[in-house]
Amino acid sequence: MECQLFRGNVILLSSDLNLTGAEVIQAYGWRFKIELTFRTLLQLLGGFSYRFWLKAMSPTKRWPQPLELPEHSPEIFTKQVLAKVEAFERFVNLNAIALGLLQVLALEMKQSVWSHFPVWFRTLPSHGYPTEQVVRISLQHLQLAVLAHSRQGLLLHQLLDQKNQHRRQPSKPPDLVENLNP
């Protein structure tokens, strides 16, 4: 099917012969949006960076390799693999929810996002809406201020305190004299 655009002709292909030209263009639009969402999940949030590995799995010589469960695998191993798959799915879904929240904040609170953005831009977008990356950076910049005004008994405070205490402890340099003695 051919359609006239601004310059020249474009040929759109579809395996469904019952679709009209407008429906094929709409399908291409949806495909582009889906691919862009996957790219954003991967690059902005690390949504697919979950490492799938179990101690009970045998090492492979090459990576990636399709996961093939032995036909007579122990029930415990099968349960571990299923739990790992469920954890991976939760990880991806939570990243998709986080991406959706970033998009909602970009649309609904654009002035607040720009006012807390810690980096200077030479030119702002003409539409005024920040990207998901800008919202993420603004939220990271506000992290300490938000935590300072929240209740101290929250689990998040305890986790961050433990993390910060671990960072504050100076690492002791190894005693080279002790290591040289047999």
C-alpha cells in the first residue's frame, strides 16, 4: 500500500491484508511507542538488568543461552527457578510502574519538576514538559529534603542509615607485613 506524505511515497507492509492504510499506520505508531517504552525502561531505569542465576544451576560456557530445565530436575530446583522467574517479572513490572509515575509527574507537575531541576539547560522544550530523565534527576535532587521531613521510624530511614554508616567507615588498608609472613 502506498500513501502520499510530504515528500515521496512510503510503502507500508503488513501481513494482515484486511487492514486499511490508516490501521497500518496506527499499528506502526503503537510499535514505535512500545519499542520506545522498552528502550526507556532499559536505559533510564535499568528495567531489564536483573541477573537470572541460581547457585544450583550448572555454569555455561557461553552467554546468553536459553534456559533448559532437565526433564528429571528435582522439585526444589524447579521451585527455585519458578521463584526466580517471578522475581524477574516483579522487577520489570515495578520498573514499568516507576516509569509511569515519572510520566505522570512530568505531565501533572511540570513547573515543580523544572523548579527543582539542579542542572541548567540552555534551551527548554517549547512544549514545557520535562522528560522522564529530567523528572528522575529532580527527584534524586529532592531525596534528602524529602527524607529530612519524613518520620524517623520509617524502614527507609533505617536502611539508608545502615547504608550511610557502611560508607562512612574507612576501609582499613591491609597490613602488608602480615601478609608477607608465611
